[in-house]
Amino acid sequence: MKHDAAWYDAMYNNRAMVPDHAHHFAQWKTASAQVRDQELGFLDIAYGQGPNMGLDVFPPPVAGKSMPVLVFIHGGYWRSLDKSDFSFIAPSFTHQGALVVVVNYALCPQVTIAQICLQMTEALAWVWRNIRQFGGDRDRISVIGHSAGGHLASMMLACQWKQVGADLPADLVKAAMTVSGVHDLRPLLHVDFLENDLRLTPAEALRVSPACMPAPKHGKLYAVAGGEESAEFLRQNQSIRDAWGDKRVPLCAVAPSLHHFNIVEAMAQSGHSLHRVASELVLGE
């Protein structure tokens, strides 16, 4: 069935679907500033030479050795937001004994989505090579991403790590979780409000769509979306399991009563069922 431009815009304009989205952005920023003020963190560490190639490392209050590592990738349609807006992700995981890394990347249209994917491979390679100096276990790296970050998390699970660096293990990312992710980018070719920033071509949309790739040979992916998200985001969530199968995607779920923005808050809230799922993934419990 063919759809017009208005349909695609309605399906993919999450801010329009959530009228109080600005409140959520402000809440994230305030909570994240408090975390950086109150929690131990190693901020703005460069993982590469390009624009926005920095990350923050948040260790547990009582640091140990060989701690599991969670790498969080923010969303924003690859064109907005910053790692500093998402420090609030860290405490609910660090207080469970995980080491949290929140990464940044350059934004479209300064770069393309394909270039962002390459930046993320550099970030994960840096984590594997360097995280032991912070007490992290480089053999227990998980990635969680929200929205565009969910796309990037899926791409990191599918990455051919030996092509990134001969020293890297093929299964560098042991597990990933995509929260309200986009896994087939071809529909975004029809979304007018994204066109000028993303500058997607049909060839690139296909090339950077995890749902159009073979299932990874290693690891597992959890895919979740909010029950109040658009039909397209629910389809996108299902699409990655359809493409990779339930062996590689053992969890594909819809979280009731959550929309595109409060779902990331729920994931970071101790005691919430979505946080328990994320913790299971990260801690291996």
C-alpha cells in the first residue's frame, strides 16, 4: 500500500505525537546536570579525531574490577541532542555495579548516517581497548540505544569487527537493546521534515538498515517500543526480529502506556519492568 508524504510525516514525527515533548527534553537536561554534579564521572574523553567524538564514563559508587560495561547511544534522528542530555541514564545501572559509557557523535547534515555508524565503531573500539583502566570488563560490553541510537546499537551488533581492527574480537558487542529504534531506513526517504538534514539516498538507506542485513553471527538483541508510539515505530520494532529471527532477537516487546520519550525514562528508572529487562541484558543475570 502506498502512502503520501503527510502519512509518513505523521508516522515519524514523534514530537508532534507527544505535545509535551519539550518537558521531557528539559527534564533529561536537568537530571543529567545533577548526575554530572553529584556522581563520579570522567567527562569528554576523546575516542577519535572527528567532530563530537567524545564520551563520558560513569563508574559505580563502589568501583570494582571486571565490571560489566553499558554503552549508551542517544537518539534525535541523527541530527539533534547530545550525550550531556543523557547522563541521567547512568545511576540506575552504576548503582547495580555496571560501568556506564555515554557516547557522542557528529550530527547530520554535518555528516551522513553512514559516517555516524563509523564513528560508533570507533567509539566501541576505544571502549574495548581502554575500558580496563576504569575497571570495566571488555569481554562484557553491551550497547543500548534510543530511537536513532537504537538503530546505531543494532548496527554495532551487526558490525564486522575484524574489519574495524585486527585486534578486535568478532563478538566485541555481546548484547544490545534497541529502544524505539528505526531498523529499516528506506521509509525515511519519504519523510519531508528529515530530508534536508539526513540527505539519504536510496542506496545509503539500504546500506545502513540493519533490517536489510543478514543476522549477526554473535550476540543477542532486545527490541522494545512503546505502546503509544505510531504504527510505523511498532512495525520498525518488529522488523528487526522478522529480519534476524528469534534466536538473535529473543525479546521483541511493546511496553504498554509508554510513548517515544518517556520510554527512555522508564528504561533508566530503577524498579520499572523495562529497567529490569535492560539490567538483565547488561549484567547477564
